[in-house]
Amino acid sequence: MKINAKQIVTAWITSFNPTADEKIMAEKRKEICASCPSKKEILKEQNWSSICSECGCPISKKVFTLDYNPCPLKKWEDVDD
């Protein structure tokens, strides 16, 4: 697994002050992740502790990535189109 530090930093920065469109995109991506079998909760019932077991990223921040369909399983294509 290759780590893209620039993508990670940008997603974190965006998550603190997203535009209206970025918020909508992030919510739609979160909905997809919510039912994904690769979603893992470190602490039960704590959304901030959910990670993607495919890439290891915290989902609450990964959904703010500005790159096109960065989901390792390519599940965000419809949202990103």
C-alpha cells in the first residue's frame, strides 16, 4: 500500500473548513462507507474511530479527499461523477 501524504494532509485540512459542495460529497461518501464490510470501528458507536481496513485511513477524514474516487475499492465513483 502506497501512502499519499499530500492527499492525507489535504483531506484533513479540508475537513476543518469544507465548502458546501465538499460537505455534500463527504456525506455521500460516508453513506457508502457505513455499509462497507471494510469499515472497522476501533471503538463501538464512535464514528470518529471508524477506519477503512483497506487503506487504514480514518473515514471521517478520508471522505474529504479532493482526489477523484480515492476509495481503494473504487466505491465512490458514482458520488464523484
